Amino acid sequence: MGVAVAQVSPPTGSRVHYLNESYGIKSWLFTTDHKRISLLYLGSITVMFFIGGFAALLMRLNLLEPAGAIVQPETYNKLFTMHGIIMVWFFLIPSIPATLGNFLVPMMIGARDLAFPRLNLLSWYIYLVGAGFTLYALISGGVDSGWTFYTPLSSIYLTTHVLSAATGIFITGFSSILTGLNFIVTIHKMRAPGLTWFRLPLFIWSMYATSVIFVLATPVLAITLLLVGLERLLHVGIFDPAIGGDPVLFQHLFWFYSHPAVYIMILPGMGVISELVTAFARKRAFGYKAIAYSSMAIALLSFLVWGHHMFVSGQSVYAGVVFSALSFAVAIPSAIKVFNWTATLYKGSISYQAPMLYALGFIGLFTMGGLTGLFLASLAVDVHVHDTYFVIAHFQYIMVGGAVMAYLGGIHFWWPKMTGRMYPDLWARFAAFVIFIGFNLTFFPQYILGYLGMPRRYAMYPPEFQALNVLSTAGASILGIGYLIPFVYLIWSIRYGPEASPNPWKAKGLEWEHSPSPPPKDNFEDVPVVTEEAYAYATSEPARV
Amino acid sequence: MAEPLVPVRTYTMVFVALLALAALTTGLAYIDLGPFNTVAALAIAAAKMLLVALFFMHVWYKPGLTRIVILAAFFWLSLLVSMTLIDVFTRNWTPQPTGWLPGS
Amino acid sequence: MSDIAPASGALVGASDLPSTAADLHHQFEEIEQQRDAGNMGMWVFLATEVLFFGGLFTTYTVYRSLYFAGFEVGSHLLERPFGAAMTFILLGSSFTMALSIHAIRMGRRKLLCALLLLTIILGAIFLGIKFNEYAEKWHEHLVPGLNFHPTPDQLRGAPGDAVDLFLCFYFFMTGLHALHMIVGIGLLSVMAIRAWNRSLSQANYQQLEVSGLYWHFVDIIWIFLFPLLYLIGGPR
């Protein structure tokens, strides 16, 4: 994708911007321009998304038959492991931060780049090296530990390529850490004159909160994977029950990172939704401060609830009670956001372009996913549905129905800014509908399956579950087609789409109002001075292309 | 550049204090103080850390943001330690079942 | 150190470093902003290191509370004099590191290089003692996983598994620390070269400051490792 963009003829006549200011593969591979780096990431994570998606496709095909339709159980174990690893670490976690975040954080705050542009490029290369190790694990036979690497299975008993996969994830973790570090310093130190904290776009608040989590949680994952790797290499380790080690301790360390990680995956999406809802309702955000504070509250509270993944692990009941109570608390800031978005929509001047369709889909689906999270936070209910498809449906509603839809909505919204081209609106709306329908058809039956008792990570199931599984697989096929449609027209639009004006949505924000589409290499002619609040929409004139 | 120049005298005094504390903690380890051995060792280590951070790393002379960053790191670490220990220390408070049947 | 003037508290001597300012990178508006951002970046990085080592400290805490007797015996298998010596050496290297910042602000190039060299040497001595300790442990057959055959004399009644666990922590924690020291020595070597060929100056020493922060942090880790590994319990 990087090569295609570099060869396009300047869409705005002879105007020079960041895409055409230099040509050639070296100008891309050695760039320190945050905008180009965001596109490098966009290409890489799209590749990983389709690999992880392909694993999911094979899983769903296998589940058409109760006895497993197309693969052996050992292979199935590898499929769900690779699907999880790739989707979590190589797609969801970097998705919005490394693409939209990298592109927009400097632009939204009126800076010419991030604080550490070379670190930014380094973090992309680190991502690639990590992806390389993980894909090596995939090609050389796969890993079957589950994406959660529970010990002692992963550290002692498995003979698959746990070490390469763990190494890949360990390396990629540093990519996250550097991105988070970059964002934190940039947001603190490089805001334009007049841009006080409470005038920042809510997307920046959510990127800031996400970066805090990146920086504080990821190192714990790093040390945990290091310990598992050492245990595999040296055949002794601190999680080995044979010498008194505690496998549950691994889970504590793992989930201390991985629960905040799920907030890394959703917070940026929430930031995108705040931008989309305000732009397409032509209204300032209702409860701006509440939304900003709730992002920070999520960043803190997300670290207090990890034990809810461990209710049936042998963890103490008293710890379980504490984690359960705190898990109810962490739902509150998320709910606050949903209320505020809804209130923003109320009496707004709403238009239904594709980004808004994704945003509306997000609000509904995220709410459903979030509410089912509360079911899981209740100790007694969780004992029944732990490790069933209910859990899967819960997190898929949030990750796919939430995060991926927010990601697609954001990509569509900022596409004209990033590429200078518009995509075909009707195809975009059609794809949004297909995705919404395919998604619900895939994952709603899984709530029922889980409640009825179908375990997760099983290659086969009792025959009475077949109808729901077939429904789910049908939905997955529709969802897959739905994802392919934007892939096609977005790439098409780079060459053949109509040129975009600087602000096709008539949206507020420095990236829209102070810079052409696409922006010049240095983002702005002159450094903007901010004098108004965020989302200071004057009229209720609807957004139009 | 706006930072004040820390005098050599300050650095020297801090260094001497550090050496003294290191000697103290080593010496205390040869005396049996029961559980207080651990408390003393950690307290002395914390004091040494503060001296290095405040004066060698200039945190004493820095604005609040630097302090918030460090405090946040230690606070978050304390969450990891404390909540893990809540589990480890209370696991034996309820009887552990040995099987699936009631009464086992 | 003979040029220390106690009255003024600053090092006196001719300044022989140029005062050329650092290059202003294009994303910053002012040099002060650039310097601020660089410092904050290093502090945020150190915060990540706190959590990185912190994961190890957490597991250490759990196992120490579960297997105190074994940990105590394990700790007594380590040589306290060596541990103390390493502590003094590292504290000394932090002192010389702090003084080197002072030197560059005074523009004293040769003194700066000498101090950096001294810091590096002290770090190298530390590593020498550490690797010597590792070799000792190998000869005593006390390396978990690879060469672990403790004698009853060494175990003194404590369960071998718990001592095994303790030594795992000993090697992992000090090994990770040693790795960080090696990186630190590399960093300071680069700083020493840059100090020598005048790339650093009174107006342009942020890299040195930031390297110093890293070095002090590695010292702080050892400040905790020493009592936690070498000084468990009372006398033998």
C-alpha cells in the first residue's frame, strides 16, 4: 500500500504534501514523518488482520460439524491460539493508536510531529520484527497454548513453538511502550498556544489515557513472557509446581497486563466515537469533562480488576470478591461515556454518512458487550459461564462490535484528510450495514451457546448446538465479505476517488480547519493559536461531502 | 539550563550518607532482629533510593510533573503487589476442596 | 578532586568546552521545549523500567513470604562481603556520574571525561565481581536448571525446592540488572567519546543528563537487590 501511494500523481495539481514531497522506497522506509509512519502501520496491521481473520474463518468452518468439519483438534488449538495472538497484539492493540493516533495526535494539538519522530519509526520496525517472530511460529507449525499462555502448559509441557511466539510478542510490546511514551510526552509538551487541557479534542484525552496504560502495563507482560521463556529454555522456573512454583501467579502477572490491554483496545475507539458523534450531530460534546475524566478513570480502574479472569483458577474467594466489586466499578466510566454520546446526539443535526453508521453501531454493540461484562463480573454467574462461548461473545461484541467498528469509522472519517481522496459513499454505507448484520449473526448466537454450556477452545461440540453454530458461521462469512468491501474501495479511492477538499465534513478541529487534505509534511503553514473550546459548532447545518 | 547548579558539596554529603546507610544495612544483617531485619533493610533501601533520586537525579529541583511520573510508577507497582498478595495470603482462609463431591 | 572549592560549591577551572547550542529539531518551537520533552521521555521510560523489574519483585515477594526459610538459607549461600562491595562500588559510580553533570556545566572537558571513565570503570568492576560470583555458584553446583546439586550442608534443613526457587530469583534478577548495566556502560562510553570530541558542551548536554538518569536508576535497582537477595534474615 505504501508503494501505491508513493506513485500516485499529485491529486491537487502541483501542491506538495506529505505523500508526494519525496518518492521512492527509501523515503518511506526511513521516514520520520508521523503521517507516513501511520500509513506504514496501516499496511502492516491490515496484513495481520487478514491473517488472523483467516484463522477465524477456518475455525468457524470447522465448527459447522459437531465432530469438527475440516481440521484435527490439535490444529484447531493452533488456530484459536494464532487468531488470538495476532488479533490482540498485532491488530487490535496497535490499530487505532499506531494508525489514527500517529497521524492525528500531532495534528490535533497543533504540533509539527511527535516529540520523538525517530523513536516512532523505530517502534514500527520493532513491530515488524515481533510480527516476524510470531509469523515464524505460525509457519513452523503454530502454537497451541491459547493466546493466554497459561503455565505450566506453556512453560513446561507444550512442544510447539511457544518460545518464538512469546519472543515475538515480547518484542512487539516495546513497540507499544515507545508509542505510548511518545504520545504522553507530545501531549504534555507540544500543545499549540491556547490549547489548554480542557480544550483538547476527546480523541486526544483517550489517546493519553491509552498511552498511560501502554507505559505502565506492557512492561509487566514483557517480564512475564521473559520468565516463561526462561523456564522453557532452562527447564527451571518460578511457575513450575514441581519446585513449589505457583501457576496462578503467572495468571496474576499476565492479567495485570492483559486486562488493561483490553482497555488499550477500546479507549482509542471511544475517542474516535467522541469525534464522530460530535461531527455528525454538529454539536459540542455533552459532558465534555465527564468524558475526559472517565477516560482517565478507566486508565486507573482498569488496573484494579484483573482477577475477574481468574475467578475459577484457584484464586482466593476473598480476592475474587474484591475483584468482582471493582469490576462493577470499572463499568461506570464506560457507561458515562455512552450516556454522554447519547445526550450529544439528542437534538443534534444528524447525518448518516458511513462514519456515523459505524459510530451508531458502536454505541449499541459496545453497550451490549459492556452489559454482558457485568454478568461476568458477578462471581456466581461467572462460575457458570467461564470458559464458554458467553465470554467469547462478550469480548467479541466489545472488540469487533466496538473497537473494530470504531476503527473503521475513524478510517473512513479521516480518509480524505490522510489521502486527499474520497471513497464512494454508497459502497461505504452498504459495507457498514453488511458488517453490522454479519457481526450480529456471528456473535449473538454465541451468547446463547455459551449460556447453554458450549465450552470455548473446543474443536467439537454436542450435536444439539449445531444449529446455532451454523448460524454463527453463516454470519462470519457475511462479516468477512463485509470487511473485504472497504478494503477494495478504499484502495481504489487512492487512485480513482474524487479529490477531497480540506474539510469535507465541515468538522471542527485543527486537523480539519488548519490544514489541507492531505497535509504538508510539516502539518501546518504556521503554528495555530487556539481560542475556542473543542467542537464549537455554531450552526446545526449537517455535515456533507 | 534553568535548573540550579547543584554544588559539589551537596553531592559529597549525599554520597557520604549513602555509604553510611550501606554500611548500616550490611551491619544490621549480622544482628538477629527477627522480622525487624526485613523492615530495617527495606527502610534503609528506600532512604538510599530517595537520596539518589532527589539529589543525584535532581528530582528535588524538578517541577511536579517529574514527581508525578515516578510516583505513578510506584503507585501502579503497589497495585500489582498488593492485589496479588490479597490472593496469596487469603487462599487458605477457605477450606480447599479436594474433589467434586460434597464433603470432599 | 583537588579543585573543589568548598566555599562556592562549584568546580573552579578554565572552561574548555564550546558553548554551541544544540540543534533545534523541527518538531519543536524552542530549545527549552526540546530539552523538557527529552527529560520527560527518559522519566517515562524509567517508569516503564520500574514496572518491568517490578513484575520480578512482585513474584519475589510472593515466594519469599511463602518460603521464607528456604529463601533465608539461599541468601546465606551468597557472599555478603561481595554484595556489600558491589553496593559501595555502584554508589561510587553514581557519585562520579552526578559530578560529571556538574563538570560539563562548568565546561570542564577533561574532568568530565575522567569522571565518565571512572564511572565506567567502577561499573566494569561491579560486573567483574558479579560474573565471578556466577562462576563460583557454578563450581558449587548451585545453578538452577543447569547445574543444581546442593549438598545437605548447603541446604541446612531447608527444602531444596525453595532454595532452588531463591537461586532462580538470584540469577534472574541480578542477570537482568547486569544486562542493564552493560547497556549503561555502552551508553556512557558513547557519552565519553562525545565529551572528548566536543560534541557535548555546556549548552548541549542533554544526552549526558538523560544517560545519567538511566545510570542512577540502575543503581537504585541494585540498592534494592542487595538487601533483598544478600541480607535475608539475620546472621548465619
